[in-house]
Amino acid sequence: MLTPFILRQLKISALLMPILCSTLFGAVDAIAQTASAPANLVEQGRRIYLEGIDGTGNPLQGVRADNARLVGAQAACVNCHKRSGMGSVEGDILIQPITGNYLFNPDKFQLATMDPRTGKKFNLTHAAYTEESLALAITSGVNNSGRKMHPLMPNYPIDKSDMAALSAYLKELSKEWSPGVSKDNIRLATVITPEVEGVRRKAFVDTLQKAVMQKNGSTLTSQNKKGRRHMISAAEMVLGTERTWTLDIWELQGAPETWGAQLEEKYKAQPVFALLSGLSNSTWEPIQNFCENTQVPCWFPSSSLPPATESFYSLYYSRGVNLEADVLAKYLSGNKKPKRVVQIRRDDIIANEAAKRLNTSLAAVGITSEDRVFKAKADEPISIQQVTNGLTSDDVTVFWLRRTDLTELGKSTPPPVKAVYFSAEMAGGEQGIPSSWQSITHLIYPYELPDKRQSNLTNFHAWQTMKKLPLIDEPLQAEAFFAVEFLTETLAEMLDNIYRDYLIERSENMLSRNEAIKSEQQVRERVMWSKTGSTAKQQGTSIYPHLGLGVNQHFASKGAYIVGFTKEGKLMADSDWIVP
Amino acid sequence: MNFLIHPLNLTSWQTLLYFMLCCATFASTSLQAEESIPAARQSNAPAFTRTVVSYVTPDVSVIREDGKRLPFLKELDDGRPVIMNFIFASCSAICPMLSHVFSKVQTNLGKDSEKVHMVSISIDPENDTPAKLTEYAKKFGAGPNWNYYTGTVGSSIAIQKAFSAYRGDKMNHTSLILVRAAPGKPWTRLEGFVNPDAVVNEYRTLSKQ
């Protein structure tokens, strides 16, 4: 075996092995050893932890080292220790995990990766807490090794009943792996809504399945002894906590109103840990609602219409067409305001919502807009003549159309207007824009510009070529690929702590950092290993210029460019990156 | 690190080398976790460092919480004493603490708070729109002399770099408060767990000089 060999070589086995072994073999039976506390006690603890409300219904009070008083929600444990209880990292401050497993079972010392970029990478070992030593820590700020805790940690003068309740809650918190997780496998599903075009559906499913297959192929398990370690996390590599994935494809049928029930049924039949990626040309609201109600992470779907309502379990690339509408309104308002904007679309939910949003945004900056809708049914081709009546060279037109319709447009000459705008989100990038329209055409472009993004997507393109996957829809396929990669990395960093809340918290905390680390790494690898490798600077690994999340910040990319075409048909930026 | 999809064909010795590098990293970091505990954990005394440094204010454009686009140079060098920090609205541990300290400083300055310009720079400018910053300011009771600034990613990074506050990512940021008596004077840099009294004392000392 390679692993023990290396440990011996590095002469660290004496120190490290007890930790590793206990973690490797202890993690499973560390769970569920404590008898369950009465539900009302756990509920009392939950309110303290999440809401900052004590057993008498009053706001929780905490006093920090600088005598600052924190009251109620501000004083709630969840702010720093998070919903999962797994703690977090901010700057140089490591906020330790405080679940029952971590506090009371240090003999089965469990490891949590704190921050891959700092030296102190893991949670600290400590003696087992007892109810008494935990109470002392919380009331006086002295931990069970006799040290003052970090000054950010307030002292809470809570009574015995609240202390018992909090302790009972912590023992229940992240007690077991989430549903869909076993010792060596994680079950996932991807949701596809019924109206998606066959070609894109196939490209999407092929990309996703091949990426998952690749991930599983390189996961070393008892079933797959030939797997090659990803080496995403050194700790993961030594501990061997990585699992293979099973990916279910959940194809929805019928009207959006029925999707919620379909999802619940599928989930009931086969619970999954998370929804990985996803594809829709329609509303995503029923899927987000399902994720929120069932507390299942909804991991970076390719949706053009994520709901605007806040959710804990859903992470998105961007606000989709709503973002595009805001960006265009901002651009047009600053740039010789047009007299009139005419929006042209099919009667479909995404286009309708986009137009509605743009109307509102344009009205706010004093630009008149008008809506025109193709009469064609969903399966009939559009006819441009239906919508161009009375358009003049003073007008700006915005077409909210999919790529299949662009081909139809290309058969006619463009209308005699000042400028034509298309949604890159709906059109799937610039590929479908008819060349005869390019001279007056612009795109709202939420992606990184083609010349800049080539280095970001080097690995994706190399992989896709190697797997002989045709590039049908670059944004879609690059998004699906990124979703698999980022989930692989985040799960690997989570080691054996496979809890849904923790997955969301880690990605909130890590996405932008992870992108920076990975970009540097990929450039270095290209320079190191490849004779012909490009040394071009790389800003990220997705099709977007940069991605970042935060607490309640679940749209990773926040802006878009406005782009046009050169005479040679190359894309060029008309604007800087616009963040509305 | 990412090795999920490796377009390069590594030979076995290259793979082995990678393994060893990873193990070495793992070993050294694990051992460090057992090392000394920072001073802040050991005592109740607020642990922060104080240094005096001169900085050149960068000439970038920023957007104030009221939506106005302004030259940062003019905002910072308008003659008033400045107390400055770096925050972002979706930050859950350090920034609420920093903003809480600022809020206390505002109160403890008493009448002097009308003379001082308190400046909070967003290090997550694409998310921290003027509307979000206004809401955030309200939460901490920011008065008329306490402004929040956002802008482009580029301008925010330029400002962070100019004041040695750039850590590569918003999640890497550390607690820092800067105080300056007047344009052209050096800045006092208070780093770590700074209490409001220390900030007010710093301002009073500087303004007497």
C-alpha cells in the first residue's frame, strides 16, 4: 500500500497514526452513542442556537471580551458556528466545530478541514467535554484545557435549564451523515424539466454522466482498488473518506404545478444527498421549493430563471435573465438613451419574465418600452414579419429568444433599427447569431469574453476533447462540468462530515478562494508538465469571469458584459463588466 | 488543488512525487495544529498591534452608500480626520464585530463624531450594492459622518492593496482599523481584536499632536 509507505518515509507515522486510525475506524461508531434527549429540550436548545431566544422566551444575552453586549439573534451560536455546528474560518480566526460528536467524543477524534490555506488546517484536539466543562466554557469563556477562548466568543450567563437544552441540541446536531450518504457512496440526482430541447438534453446528460464516471473512476474504494486518488485534499487522501457517487436522472413531466409532487415522489422512492446541476428552459421555482422544504442542496443548476426569493439550500451561477435585464437597463440608461425599446419574444415563461423585468428596469431610468409577442406555438417556427411593423432607426430591439429560433431569424434580413440585443443566457452564447445580423447585433453576455475564458476552460476543453464529447452548448456543458468538479472538491474537503448544511456553508465560504487556488494550480501544472502548455493567466475555472458566494449570497456571478461583433465576426466588448 | 480531470499523462514517478508533496503538506499542517495558541486566547486583554505607517491614497472612483460615484481621493482627503475599516455585508463573524466597534466608537466620540469621517470600505463590492450597504449601515446605526463605499472589484482591490489590507479573498480578511488625523499625516494601524476605547484614544492622541 502506498499510503503507509509514504507515512513511514516522512517519519510522521508515530504522531499521526493514532489520529488517523481513530478517525478512520472510529467515525462510524462515534455516531449515535448518546441517548436521545426529550424533544422539547432539543427544541429549547434549537431556539438558543439558531434564534438567540432562551428558555423563558427572552432574547439570549452574551458579553464579549470588549464588553460588547450581544442580544438575541446577534448572540445566537449559529452566526459563527453555523447551522451544521461545524464552525467556519474567517481570516485567521478558526471557529471550531461544536457538534456533540466533536465536543464529547474526542477519543474518536474527528477531523474537520478548517482552511486549506492556513497552516493550522484542522480543528484542534481537546479533552472530552463534560456537561460541566461545557457549561463553564459557555458561561465564563474558559475551555476545558483551562484557556480563555478567542475574544470573539462571548460569555453567556445562561441557566442550568438552557445549558441542558443547548447541550441536548448540540448532541443532535450533524449527528449522522445526511440521507443519501453511506460509508462509501453518495447518491445524487439531476433534474431536467420537460420542455428542454433534445439536443441540449443529450449534451447535458452526456457531459454530466461522463464527468461523474470520471470522478468515480478516480475514487479509490474497496470496490475500485484501481482508482487513482484525486489528491484534492491531502487529508482526504490519507483518511480515505472520499465516496463514489450514484447519479439519478430525474426527468419531470407535465406542467410546473405538478413538479413538486413528482420530486417528492422520486425522493421518497430513493432519497438523494443533493441535486447536482440540473437543466430547465422554464421556471425553477418548484425545484427550489422542493430543495428548501426537503433540505436538499440544489447545486448549481443551469437555470435561466432562478427564483428571486432567498433560500438556504440553492446555489446558482447567476440571476439568469433577471440579471441580464438589469444589466441592459443600466447600459442603455448611461449610453445615449434610446427613444424606445421594443422587446420581442415568444410567449414562454423565461422570455415573459425577462421582458417584465426589463420593462420595470427601463421605466425606472425613464426609457419607454413596448412588448411584441410571436404568435407561433411552441413547436411552430417564428416569422419575423409579425413583429417588425413600424420599427424605425430610432428604435432599439431586444430579442428574448432561444438558439433554435435564431436560425429562423437568420433567414430574414434584420429590421431597420439602431441596434438589436440578444440574451446570451437564452441563446446559449454567441454561436447561433446569424452572420447577416452581426453588424447591428449586440449580446447581453454574462460569461467571460471568449479570448479571456479560453485559459480558464483549458482543463474542461482538454477533458471534453479527450472524452470525444461534442461541444454543443459551451456555457451549459462548462457549467455541468464545473458543478461536478466543485462538488468533488468541496466534498473531499469535508472529509467524513457529509452533512447537507455543511456542504452549503463550505461552498459559501470556499468558492472564491477555491477558484483562485485552482487557477494558480492549473497554470502551474501546465507550465510544469506540459511542453506546449499555455502560461496565460487564469482567473477561474468556470465560464464566468469570477465566482463568489457568502452567507445568504447564493448567486455566484453578479454581472455581465454588453458585446458586439467585429467585421470579422469576432466577439468584442462594448462595455466593461456591468454589475447592476 | 484539483486533479479530477488531468489532461496530462503523469508517469508513475510523477504521481508518486505528487503524493509525497501532499503528504508532506498534511504532516506539517497537522503538527502545527498542536503548536502554540495565539496570545488572544490566553488573556482577556484585547490583543491587537499598533503600527504607524504612511500610505498613498489611490486615485480610484468609488460609489458611496447613497449611490453617488465619487473620487476616493477627495472623499478620504477632504481635511477631516479619518477612521477606516474594511467589511462586507455577508460576513458573519469578524465584520459584525468590526462594525459593532465602529458603532461604539461613533457613540464614544460624542461631539467629536461630527468632526470625524468614519469610512467603511466593502471588500465584496459586486455583492455590496449601495442599497445593501445602506441597509447594513442602518443596522449599526451609522450617522451622517459614517459612510460606506463600494465600487468595482478593481477599485476595491486597489484600495485594499494601498493600505496593506488585501488578503487575496474576502474570506481571508482580518480585523483592521486605520486612523489618521489629517491628509498628509501618517496612519495608525490597529490590527487584531481592537476595542472601541482604544480607537477613540488613538484618535484623541493623534488630534492633539
